[in-house]
Amino acid sequence: MSIKFENLTKEFDGRKVLNNISFSVEKGEILSIVGFSGSGKSTILKILCGLIKADSGNIDIDEGDIAMVFQYSALFDSLNVFDNISFALQERKEFRNKYTKEELKEIVAKSLSIVGLSGIEDKYPHELSGGMQKRVSLARAIVTKPQFILYDEPTAGLDPVASTVIEDYILHLREETKATSIVVTHQMSTITRCSDRVIMLYDGQIVFRGTPDELLKQDTPYTKQFVSAAIEGPMKITAAGF
């Protein structure tokens, strides 16, 4: 299940956030998209899952379900864990009435087990830590057996230990689902631990593509600035971001 982006362009308020970029994600691969704030990373995910439309370009994607893991979990506060995880199975047209209540319970229980949270079906989001909420969002993402999983800043707002737990589960879900994954992140540990390949965006363009090891070599002014978190370098701070 691969994805190919060809000449993708998206403009907001006269600024080209994505400017004729092309890249691919291979079947079963985890690709990380990196870059400073405002570089268009999340825009790619939103275009891919249909939240916004590209101005031009083409996305060639194999048939299959796409799951999105949002930056801040995006759980429904008024629903318990069971209803949050089973929401797509109960509400989406293609799944509605497909499963009995007992079957839904089994599916939710299995998903929670995969992310190490068995037995919390009756709890509400406000009763969970930030890390637990993230893991519930991972469990929700896999109930439809997706062929593609999109992660938008999956470790945002978490402490280093909780971040490591989420990174472990990103790798674990790849093994469980065999899904092709895109991870948008700023975090170096996520990049180095989870990625097969990395692309870096700046000013609407791809300024680096390669492996995490190649990124860490800092062989270009862009990778050197990103890895060292330096203010000085080719990527400049603007009112719209970096």
C-alpha cells in the first residue's frame, strides 16, 4: 500500500505552503516529515485524508482505509473510551450495523490490549493522563484495520518517558497492522527511533530527503540547523512561521 505525491501545491493567503513537491512512501514504510513550524508538514496530512484540497498536483494512493492520529488526541470528552474507540465502527456508513455489541466489545478490547491499556473502556478522557489519551487515540486509529496511518505530532506535549512509550507503540502498530505510515514530528527521538526515511520541508520545498542517519550527519546547512536547533542558518523566522 504505497502513496505517491506528484507536484503538490497549496497556497494560503498568497503564500505557497507547498510548492510543486513530489515524494513517495513505500508499502509498510514509516516516513517522517520534519521541518520548523509553518513549513507545511500537517498540510500534507490534511490533504491526504481529505480535510483540505490541494490547489494542484496529484496523489496516487493504493486503495485502503486511512487512519489519522491527531496532535492532541482529539477524543470526544462526552464519550467514554469504548465509545471513542468504536465511534467509526458505529457511525461510518460502511461499518454501521456490521458488528454486534459483543463484537464491538471484542474489537475495542483487542485494540486497547495492543496499546497496553486493557480494561479502561468505561473511563472518560478527563480521567486519563496525556500519555494514556494518546494511546487511546492510537487504539481508535486501528479499529478499522487501516492500510495507512497518519500521525500528526504524536508526542506533542508529552514528557520524555511518555514520548518513548508512544514511539514504541508506533513501531508496534507497524508490526501489528503492516500499515504504511507518515509521521509529522519535530522530535529527534521520534525521527531516529521510528523512521525508515525522512523528508524536510522549508519554504514550500523539500530541502532534504534521506535516512535518519543521513539527517544526523548534518551534511547540509538545512540538516545542520535542524539537528542543532540553531537560530542561524538558511531557515529564517517569519511572521508565518519558519
